Amino acid sequence: MARKDDVTMELPGVGKRRGRPPTGNASTPAERMRALRAKAKAEGREQVSFFLSADEASALRAYVKRKCADTEEMTLGDAVGRIIRDRLMRKR
């Protein structure tokens, strides 16, 4: 049987949680990923996964850094898409 502690004083602020209160409507990681895939599909985009060598990845990051110096944000995926459009899909 637990003994009642009537000697220790309560600390101020104990019992209150910090930050935004939970709403109970939080999505699971699987639900967030499902929504992301649905949005990408609706935009006509497809997920592709591949590996690059360390040199290729470094060159890609340098390309993104160079292109983003004076423009909006560009992700690595955006850079790969741009390179594919410029090199493989241009009309000859």
C-alpha cells in the first residue's frame, strides 16, 4: 500500500505541460506519408529511389547551392528533375 506523502511541498508549475496542448487529432506517420503520396500523385509526380556515389551527391549539392544563391529554395529532387528535363527531354 502506498503511503501518502504529506511532508513534501508541491513544486510550482508541476502538473502543467509545456507547449501546445494536444488536440487528439494528430496523424500517425503512416497517415502523413499516405497524404504526401496522394498529393504527389495528384500533381502528376512519382517517387523514384536510387543511390549516388559520394562524388555525384557532392556535385548535386553544389549545383543546388549554386542555383539557390539568388532564387527560391530547390530540393535535391527538384535539381534531379531539372537536370533530366534539360538533358533528356529537350527537343533536338
